[in-house]
Amino acid sequence: MLRVFLNKKSIYFKPFIVRLVEAENIVIFSIVKNMKRVFPLFVTLAACNLIFAQTPNWSEHVAPLMFENCTPCHHNGGFAPFSLVTYADASANAFGVYDAVGDGVMPPWPPDPDYRHLAFERVLSQDEINTIQDWVAGGSPEGNPALAPTPPVYSNQPTITNPDLVVTIPTYTSTASNGDIYRCFAIPSGMIGTKYITQMEVIPGNPEIVHHVLVFQDSTNNCIQLDNNDPLPGYDSFGGTGSNESSLIGTWVPGSRPVQYPNGMGIRLPANTNIVIQIHYPEGSNGQVDSTQIRLKLTNGPVRPLFIAPPLNHFSSLINGPLVIPANTIKTFEAEYGVPIDISVINVGPHMHLIGRKIKAYGVVSPGDTLPFIKIDDWDFHWQGSYDFKSVLKIPAGTMLRAEATYDNTLNNPHNPSNPPQIVTAGEATTDEMLLVYFTYTYYFPGDENIIIDNSPNTASEKPIADMMFTCFPNPGSGSFWIEIPEKSKDEGFISLYDIKGNEVLTFNLAPSDTKIQIPTEKLPAGEYLVILKAGKHYGSQKWIKTE
């Protein structure tokens, strides 16, 4: 069936080129001479009754998807650059939507949902993507407006309407003309007595220029002094605040929800502490004005204190450091940290800069028992965030936290800031690099794992299915061995080997087309190993023995 775009946005008059996009592929007609010869083709196609035979329409099919997944940001006064609330809005931007949902750029959700489902996911199913793209490919018909759901109304008003503390930065005019600016604003809290944050909402004063926000508390006057020394409101500081005594208490990126911690938990704020707000203003925002605000709900307690810290980091936990990426190289670094006591974890937030390309964090509880935390295969510095787990996650004492981060310092990395590539080392500048995985955690109490943060359903089960039966041969063996991949492996996955101490010693990516894979083990010492094979939500394990 031939279906083509016939609205005005489907025709691009760029040196006599007319572009007609079908549902399944793209047909390009290059007209070299007389444009009048094209017009009869348009008339013929427009008369074809096959064009809109089964095309989804806005009112019944697309509007519900937009209202649920897109318009929280894409509305007048929202963070996104255009609205998608009305049919006129959506049809005017249909081609951009087609590309964005097809490429997985929108809705923005970097974590891999097949590795672990996280709270408040913004992920479209393939059927939903097909519906939107078929609607665009079919000419973006409106359908019967009477059948459309009631459009959502966004007041852009704060969610926390009765805060206990409001902290607003002084009115600031961005000076980011030739590069990004990271500006810190130190503001006394004026609190009498220690409090605990139970809710936090960041409200950008100018959503068009506030890229992300980090919120710190600092009980010294170091940040206040840095602020006072700068003639403009605030002071420049990338990464940290310039004070070794400050601690991170919150983050915000576009699309973030207001933070609400589980009952009985909170972030500690000492009496008379200073709130330090670091804001990233992007290049080109020069001359625009901002007055970002933080709204907090507080309690005196008693609560269990929550901590935000990066136990996996490039300072103390790299096992193949230092963090140095030579020019024109791709390099993977690993970090690990042993958890000394039982803890309850609320969320996870990896952090890299522009050279970073992918990162994975997980915990090895015991051989064969791995806790997946987060996996991002297409890292984008501009879309990093902090991600809640769907329920509070218990990490038992003795668990080895691990992170694997890959950096691409070649011209194949579209985010590389240097051309030609330059050596990159650890540091706080955008052109430097970092490897940090933050966790928000507290001491474990029995029953914490039953605390639900997000009970919305997912498209796939959170719990993996142990039905991957496979064979390692030869077993025992003295060199490499082979694995025959079972039929259930239709998704990308991985194969990992663990020694008897629970350390991951080898890992290999698994493609859907793989039927057999060789595992080189010549460099491994003799002993027993556990082989884990996982593809999609299916997994299995086998013991393999290496002889002398």
C-alpha cells in the first residue's frame, strides 16, 4: 500500500527536489527541469483512496499518547521549545515528532529499560511509536474532534504549595555567549535548629536557559565568601561549589519530578546552613534573565537521614585508573566498592562529561546473584539525571558495587569538544572527564524493600526469567571454551564469568544473531567459575571448571 505525506510540510523545494515520505520508506523525486510536471503527480496521489485507509488520527489515537508522554514538557510555558497540546500544535511539528520518537530521542529517557525498570519511566512502546509515525506518514489527519480527550491544563504553578523554606537566587542575567557557564549562588537558610528535607521542588526562573541545577548545603561561610567576592550575583564554579565542606542535597534536569522521600526518611540540613544552588546556563543564553527557586518541605524528625554520595568514583574506587583517555582512543574504566553494612537505596545517578559514551552500574551480591542498577548505552551529558528505583532497594553487606564506563576520545564521538582530539584527564571542566555513580541511601530497616516509590506498570516484567538452558564445552577445560546460545536469545545480552569470590572476570556482549560464542580463558587461573548468560528478560547460569 502506498501512503504518502500530502500536507504542505511534506514538500521541500530545495533546488527542484520534492520529498515524499511513505510509512515504510522514503521516496525522493528529483525534478531537474520543469516543476509543473510534478503537479499532476500530486493530484493523482491525492485522489488515491488508499492514502488514508487505515491511518491513525489525532483525536482517537495520537492525542492520548501525546498528553501522557509529551505535553508535560511540550506546552506553552513548559521546558520544551514548542507545544503539542492541540492538533494545530502537533500537526505543525509532525515531522520533528516522527524523527524524535523513531530515533528514541523523545521522550528523553537514557537508561535501558530492558536492563532495569526504573521509577516514572518515559518510554514509548514500539506499538506507540508505530502509531505516531503512521499518523505522520498518513498526512496527520485530525479525525473527529468530538472523540478527542480533554486537553490537559498546565498552570506552571509549583507543586509544593505550602513550603517550609523557599530559597530564590538573586535576579541574574546570563553572560554565556562563547561557552557554557556554571554559576553558583550561596544563600543563607536562616534556619533555627536542624531540619530534614522530606520534599524538594526546583522551579527554574527561565526554563529556556536553565539546563540543570545542583543543590548543595554548606555549613561554613566559604561559599558565601566566594559569592561576596564576585561583583555579579553568584560566582562561577563547575562541578563542586568551591567548598570542600559542602554536600549535595538535590538535583534537577528538565522533566524532573518534585522529590518526595519515603515516610520517615529525609536529607539533613544543619541549623543556619547555607543553600548553594549551581545552575548550568548554556552557550547562547547571554542577556537572558533567570531567578530560579527551590521550595522545601521540612521536618524536625525523628527520621532516618538520607545520604547522597558517589561510592563508585574516579578518585578512590577505580581498579584500572587513573582516568586518562589518550587522543584517538576508546577506553573502558572499572570501579568497585564493597558495601560494609546493609543499606536501603532510593535512587542512582551516574555522571560523566562529553567523552563518556556508555556506563553500567550493578552490584554483585554473591556469585551468580547480581543486582542491576542502571545501564546507559548512549550517554549524553545534556540529558543526565538521577533515577529513582520503583521500590526501595536493599543492598546487603558484602555486596560489591561495580561500574563500567566507556569513553570515546575519537572524532566518531559526536560530543567530542576537541578537533583534533586531545588527551583527556580527570577534572571538573567540561572538557575534562569524570566517573561518578551517586546513590541516595540510608541504613537498612527490615521491610524497607516493601516501600513502593512508583507502582505504575511496565511493559515487561521486572523479574528476569531463569529459562536460558545452555552448555559450556569442553567442561572441564584448560583453554577457551564454547557456549551454544539457546533459541530464547532473541535480544541483545551479555555473557559474564565470575570467580568463586564473586568477582566478574570476563564479560562479552551477545548479539541476537549469535548461535555460538567462544570464551577465551587462557589467562584465567585454574578453578571453578560461574557463567551467566542474559538476553532481554531471560537468563541462565552454568558452572565451568578450568583445569591446569
